[in-house]
Amino acid sequence: MQTRNKKFTSPFIVPILLGIAWLGFMGMIWIKGGAFPSPKSFYIISLFFAPQFFWSIKNALDKRKSIPLKDELTRMIDIYASAYTFKISIWVWFAIYFFRAEFPDPGKMIFYGILSSFLIFGVSRFYLRTVGLPHANQA
């Protein structure tokens, strides 16, 4: 009799791991006590974790219902959004470099640059999902 190698594969592994990572990160901040003095940092960190957490739960439910996670349109939207993000981020980084005297800490300058790239990708992906791909209606 042959036994199968059963692996623990649950569709909810990613949301669980994201929740543990968020709790661990918040615990490290709480233990350090002075690393992030403002409550604004809590909201910024939660802003990064919350969409991924809910998106992974949605994907887990879709996987359980046997709905494909990515189709051709989603893949093309990601490609176009990435291209737009790259083009716009170049100008954002140029503007950040131009106003570098306004950022006393180089870490904040890099943080705002990366945050702007995330926001540009999210906005361009949302725009392409609502409006559609460019040149999609041409023959």
C-alpha cells in the first residue's frame, strides 16, 4: 500500500501569515517603544497590510470556489499598470531629488518615493480596471 505525501495546503495560509506578520511588526514597534513615536506610523503600516490581507482572503475564497485567480485581462492590466508606474515614478523621483532640501532625512525621501510608486500602481491599476485597456476597442 502506497501512502501519499500530504502537505498542509490551506487557501487561508497567506491571510494567516499576513496577520501574524502584522502583529509581529506592531509588537516590535511596541517593544522598542521609540522607533515610531507617532500613531501616524501605525496607520501607514496598517495601510500596507490591510489591502493585502483582504485581497488574500478574497483569493482564498475564490480558490475554494474554483474560480481562476488571474485571467488574461488581469495579466494585461498588471502589465500596463506596471509600465505606467515606471514612467510616472521616474518623474516622481526626479521631483523628489529636485526638492531634496525639503527632506532632512534621506530615509524619509526614499520612503516617500517608494510610497508614491505603490500609490501610482494602485491608482493606475484601478483606472485600467474601470476604463479598460487602451486600444482595446480597435480592430
